[in-house]
Amino acid sequence: MASLIMQNFSVAALFLCLVIFSKFHFSASKSVGFRLKLIPRDSPESPLYPGNLTKLERFQRSVYFSHARANYMTSVSTTNRNATLKPDNIVVHMAYDDGYYIGEVGIGTPPVPVLLVVDTGGGQIWTQCEPCENCFPQDSPRYDSRASSTYQRLPCEHPFCSGDHPLYQCVDNVCVYGTTYYAGSVTKGFASVESFFFNDIDGGSDIVASPVIFGCSHISLNFKFAEGRQISGIMGLNLSPDSLLSQLGDGIDNRFSYCMPPSSEATAPLILRFGNDIPYDTGMIQTTSFFTVPGMHYYMLSLLDISINSIRLHFPPGTFDRSVEHSTTAGFVIDSGAPLTLIDEHTNHVNAYKVLTDALKLYYVSYGLQEKVFAGSDEICYDEKPDFYEHPTITYHFVGADYTVDSRFVSTRFVGHQPNYFCINIIKGSGVSILGANDQQNRRIIYDNNMNSIQFFPEECAHDHPA
């Protein structure tokens, strides 16, 4: 394999490269493939492992994280990312809840291994850096730019730090960033440039990506993942210009992919694949386009209708559209950071959540099941009859593609009660609908920025192991 290392940058050459180009380029002439093993936050391997939670406790956590995700996405749609910022108040509102998957990368030369929360809903890449002015505790070594031979600060002349709509701000001739997340977490520091190290596709030497623009954080406050004392930052993969996908660009053929193992396979890792490491099933693959709206960098899909088994609900045209005039919904988003699927109750023409759940209630009532109501909870649950296995499939009809959620993922079953019961894995959204991680189980999901599309096909994701 051709070397992927861009060596011996002079300061002048690096400066010129950064001023002219806003996207990352590999030194190789063709795209490459590599992979990153991701650890679910509730896995025993995770530094955030909460211990042996009951199935009900895990479900309740999923509900909480999903609502947090939706709240964050709704808040971003009303935030002005490009507001004029003072040096002591450099803030860009971005997406984050409590994270879902964690990956290890190497930063700098020599590389320092760091654990980053991988966020398909967020864009910015950042890690805590020495010397830290006000950082959360971290037992693993922090990256120290002073010890790296390839570190540079991003010049103010770079497009990310200048022009009419910069991502960052130039203060006293230094390009700086500041990001607050929905829950009040804050990171501030220098916009920087470094080499990032990833695992090679064939298990050989590391892939070296350089230059990668990231935030070197010297102030990091109120991050819940700090409790594990191992995670040092976040790696964003959305459509923002500073995300990993946007920066790697042509070097990975503008594509990344994952295959979400079933929650029953708690120890199975998720493998994030890039470029030509992505497998394809040409016989079963479906494709639907994604789009963006001003101020948002999520993967937004055009949802036309929903079916329960083969029966369409016949939502009015434009129900889930974010782009229509006077839209009252933030649209329909695919996101691995929301554990459960949310359906918005404030769509353009109807309460889509109520329409869908009313239809599901009629379905279960037809089997004589009794709804189980919990005080203060919106989840839809039913007492379980012995030998009841007739859960429906749910199909999301997108432009050009039908996405069917297998019946075994539609509900979560709770045993050890009198009687046993199950709850539907769809919860109420307020302002946005999200296809969450639960409904992405056993599907190869491919994000292709060349075609502005999401592709998917069935796959046994527990078998998607690193080579």
C-alpha cells in the first residue's frame, strides 16, 4: 500500500496548504479504506460502563438520551452559529447529549492515544490539551502540542477563521474556538492542525491523516463523560465543514459506514468503516438522498409515509418536511446518537406521533392485549399474553427507498413481572423526528457524501468484526 504519510511540512508550505484548502487530502492519489473500532458506552469495555443495569433501567436511559438528543437538535435549528463573539465568550452551539460510542485515535507525532466520543450528529473534533487551564480530570495522558513535531495552530487567514461565515474566530491574531453543547457543556481553545492516526485496513501500519483541523481544548467544563476519567473529547461526523468526514473528503471517497449490532449482542463492537473498507450488497442495497437546511448539518431524509406491516398510514404530503415554507418541524434525521426513534408531535399537518401510536394501539388491542400505564411516563407498554409473538414490522417510506424495521426491534420485553410486559421502542419527539440506533440494528448504513445519499441493506452486524 502506498504511504499515506504527508511528511516534512515546512511552516510556510503548511500555511499555504491551509489557506488554500478547507478540506483534508491524503497524499495518496486514490482513496483508501480504514476502520475504527467503537465501544458502546454501556459495554463492559467502556470507561463509562454503568454496571449491571436491569433491562428496565437501560430502557429508561435510552428514553432519557433520546429526548436529550432531540432537544439538542431542536435547539441548534434556532441558534445563530455565526454570531459576533467576544474573546471571553467564544461560543458555538452544537449537538451533544451523553454520547453513545467511543473510539481510539492517535494524535500528534509521536502519536498520543486518546478516546473520543464519536458523534454522527456533531461536527467539530476536539480533545483536551496540555497545559490545561480548566479541564476535567483525565487519568490517561492528555495530548501535549509542545511534544509533537507536527502540531501547528490554524492561521487566521484560513477560511474556517475568516470571511463572512467563519466556523471559528480570530482574536488577537490567533484562531480560537468555543463550543457549548445543549446540556451546558463547554470547550474552548485553539483551532489547530495535526496528524491523526487510524488503524490500517489490512491490520498493518497505521493510516496517518494529515493535516486534520481540530480543537485543542484548554477549557473543558461540565461533560458527563468526564466521570470515566478516560475520554478526552469528541469526534464529529456530520456534514459540517470541520467534521472528520468533510476533512477526509476524497481521501476516503467521501464515505463512512457502520453496522449496528443488536442490543442483545452487548459485547459486539461497532466498526466504523471509511472509504473502500465499506462492504456492499449490490443485490439488496437501497438509496435515499439526504439534504441540509441553513444552520444545520444533520443527515436529513425525505420521509413520505409510514406503514405498520403492509398498511400505510397515509400521512399528508409534506408532513415531515423541514424545507417547506412556514415549517413547524425540524424534519426527519438519521442519527446513531439517539438510542430510540422519535416521531415528532408537531409536524406540519398532523400530530405524527399520535397517528402512528394510535395505529399501533389498534393493532395490539386487536390481539386482546391490555395497555399498561406508568405514572409520569409517555411510553406505550402492554401486558404480555403467553405465547404472543405477533409484533408488527414498521416501514419508513423515504424518497426512493423503503426502510423496514424488523418486528423483533419494535418493542422491548421486560420479564420477571406479574405479568410480563413490553414497551414500544418509539417515543414522542418535540420539534424533530429521528431514526435512532435501535431501528438501525442489523443494517449496514452507508453515508455517501458523493451522492448526498444514505444507503442501507440487511446485515448480521454482530459478525462485523475487525480483521
